[in-house]
Amino acid sequence: NAGVTQTPKFQVLKTGQSMTLQCAQDMNHEYMSWYRQDPGMGLRLIHYSVGAGITDQGEVPNGYNVSRSTTEDFPLRLLSAAPSQTSVYFCASSLTGWGTGELFFGEGSRLTVL
Amino acid sequence: AQRVTQPEKLLSVFKGAPVELKCNYSYSGSPELFWYVQYSRQRLQLLLRHISRESIKGFTADLNKGETSFHLKKPFAQEEDSAMYYCALSGGTGFQKLVFGTGTRLLVSP
């Protein structure tokens, strides 16, 4: 049981490049989400999904796209990377989105945009 | 609006000393409160939640609605408690409304 798997763990991009951060979970969780973690800012929600085919914006969605074609996968796309998107990204999942259970996190992906 | 404040960026104590990591929140309804922990080179993981009234690894946290606080306490700190601790609040409407504090790094020295 791998839990929540994120790839890649590290990535360096140039301004304007695009890339996709992958997230997969094998727990049959309905709820999946992406956070970014910046120094002094805590974790901020980027996008989330309450099930396959359903996504919505979180607190800081600009510059990011998501899709949820399967229950297992929730990729995060950076369309045109900017230095302000340098951050550590975490994917998380939960059995339901009701907020009373436990969020399971991936190991994180450290992205640097030059 | 929901807000979580962790006033201390770093808390440094000696092994065996009591620990209290502060968390204050702002929310007009009935909050769901959590503590998450991130040990070095490990994933962020749930430590405890107020609704369960659990004691995990010797840590406890009591919700004080009058003071709008959810401080994390442990009577005798251990070196393995060194980690980053995040307080989080959910407005009860789902994880999409989960708000994290900025975190407190706890350093327990021998």
C-alpha cells in the first residue's frame, strides 16, 4: 500500500516552461487536493477534487490547472512557470471531503523556477 | 474568515521539559481543529484532532472556545518530538475549507 505518491520529487524549470506534477493514491479516496508550502505562509490550498470529474479552486489557483479523470490520479499542471511558483507542493487525499477524517499527504515535490 | 495563528516560529526546549505549542484561531462557527506534524524527511501526518480527544505520543490538545485556542501540550519532551507542527482548522464544511497555520518548529535538545 503506497498511499499518496508524488512525482517528481525535485524539478527545476525556466520561466515560461510548462510541467505536470503527478499525484496518485491507491486508497480509493474520493477527495484529493494540492497544497503549496512557502516559508512563513503555511500550507495553502491550490485546487481540490471531491471525485472523478469534479474539481474546484482553492485559495491560490492562478497559474495552475488540474483534472480528475480517474479516482486514483490528480495531476497539477503549471501552464507557464513563474519564479513566484517556486515552492514545495504537496498532494493530499482523504476518504471523503467532509473534513472530519484524516488527510494523507504525499512526500512533496520541490519546484524551483529560474 | 477562518484564520489560524501560530505565534512561535521556533520553540527550543531541553529533553524532559514541558512543551506547549500555541495555536489560536478565528472562526465564527463550531471549528474542527487538528494538529499535523512533519518529522525530518517524513510526510506531513495527522497527530491529533480535537473531536477524538485522543492522546498521541504523549501530546494532548484541548479546545478552549472562550480563548479560541487549541494549544498542543506534552509534559516531558523527547528528542524524537523535534519536528514541524501545524495547527489546522476546518469550518466543518469540508477539507476544501481546511486552513493551516504557519507552523512551529520544535527543537528538543539533549
